[in-house]
Amino acid sequence: MAKGAISRDDILKTLKEYDDLGRDAFLDLYGYGKANTYLLVHNGTEYDSKAIAGVAHKHQHGAPLTWRELSGGQGHAVDWLQREGFTIIASRNPKWTRDELILACDVVVRNGWEGLSAEDPRIAELSDLLQLLGAYPVEERAPTYRNYNGAARKTFDIATHHPAYTKKRTNGGRLDREVLQDFLNRPTEMAQAAHLLREGLKHGTLEPVRPEEDDDDAEDEASAPEGRVLYRRHRTRERNKGLRTKKIAAVLKAGGTLACEACGFDFAAVYGERGEGYIECHHVVPLHEAGEGMTKLSDLALICSNCHRMIHRSAPWPTPSELRAVVQQQATAGGTSLPGPRVTTEPIAST
């Protein structure tokens, strides 16, 4: 049986059977549960999308797909139904992202760690910012996505989990509490991150980074203190080839070598010609601390791939010198030593 090989007519027949039997009887007959994430909408009626897609297979292939044989999400049932022209909507809103929670928590902080009502104009502003952020694509948003009521409720989820709150708490999630703790531990940094997010969204200078857009930085983005959006901007600055070239030239001109400032690893010494001239560039000052502005070569450090990963693994990010101290401590405990730190230089130019 070819999964996904269903026609619009197959789906329409299945919708009629669903209507004739009723939702509960239809789902019980074919062993499906109620839709958790997506619904098919046809002529004003909502249907369980996964069940419809699975059962529709019987019209051409003699038997329906069981619930174990397909996924109800994108790439499977949702795509098959949309391919035939049907409308799919989210049945519930997705979880809040770190970026969204930074914006919400900042509102709570500025309100004296108290939640806000849906009628408060600051909630209207927050809801508008969340729509601009667009942390999830439209098809994954329920009709109530980040509306005034949802935004207001999230402020109470945050406020009622403050350590000083003594009354009954709402059902906030783990990430809510993590972001709250970040604001308690690093209030200035987090306030600056929220400010950069707000201004970037208002002026259209920040592009949303959606959860499904995973790449080699996915793990780092998940734990970035400033959120995915600002972290992506931070990494873009690190990957600026012009800055990296200038930094390398400045180090070599001063008589230094392209060895990692944290652990002393030298790509050329280990890999020969293949490693000649290679080193990664790390922006020492996170975007939420530095703000948007000119990047000086003194803001950059040359480090190896492993140390770069270790720096970005979790907040707060250590500086290369702080990481070097950790590596040196480990080396000493193991009876070895690190190469001496390479020669550094003041910037020859700014950009």
C-alpha cells in the first residue's frame, strides 16, 4: 500500500462516512484517537485529520492505514490532505519559545513581578510583538495564538512562580521557570536581550528563527541566554568572513600563531597543510550585552571547534580565558600541561 496515495474523492467519501457515523463511532471503528494537534476543516465542520487521511486509504487500497502506520503531522497526514486542497488548522497552540518568554517575563518584571490583565495596554503590545516574532508558521497556530488572553495568562504563569509568591501557583512550564530564573540571576543582561528583541521586531531588523529550522547550532540555540533570534544574529557576526580574515591577519602580523586561545590547539600543527590557516572566530561579547553596533577585532577570539562548542553549550557563556582555566585545571589533574597562550593583538581596524 502506497502511503499518501489518496485522492480528493477518497477524502470526501471518508468525510461523509465520518458525518454519518459521528465522531466517536468513526474513531472507535477505525481505532483512532482524537486529534491532538491538527484538524481538517471542510464546509465549516472540523474533522480529525489523521483519522481522515488514514481511513481514506481504504477506497483505493482495500484497507485503511492504522494509527500506528502514519504520523498526523506535517510531512504525512497534513501534507496529504493539503495536497488535495483541504484546509488544515492547529487544534491547540504550540509551546512558548524562549524568545517569547523573554518578552513576556520582561513585561512582568517591569510590572513589579505581577501578572497583567488581558485589558492592560502592555498586554496588547506584547501580543502584537509575539505576532511579529512569528515563532511558529501560520499552519501550526490555533485561532487564539498568542492573543490577549493567552499573553496575559502567561504573565501570571511567570509571576506566580517567583520565589516570593506565596499564593496558589498557575501551571507554568519548565521553560517558564528557567527564563524567570535567568531574569533573577542576570537582570541587566536579560532586560537588554528583551530590549533588543522588542526594538528589532518593531523595526523589522530581526528575522524569526522557528523551532523546526534546526542546524548545527540547534543545541546551542536551545540554551542561549538571549534566545534563538538574537543568538542567530550573534552567530552571523561570528561567521563574518571579512572580520575573521582581519582578525587572523592581525594575529599573524603581531607574531602570533593560529592556535586556540582556550586550549592551544593548532590545526596546522596537527593536520599539516590541510589545517593551515584554519581557526574559528568567536565573538566574546554576546549580542544581549554588546547591543547592535560596530564590531572591533578586540571583541573577537580565535578558538578551535571544540572550545567554541563548549563556550556556547550553556549560559552563562565563559570567555576563552575562563575556559582555558578549566582546561588547564583538567590538564593539571591529569599530569599534563597546555601550550602557552598565543600572542594577541589590538585591532588593526573596526567594522
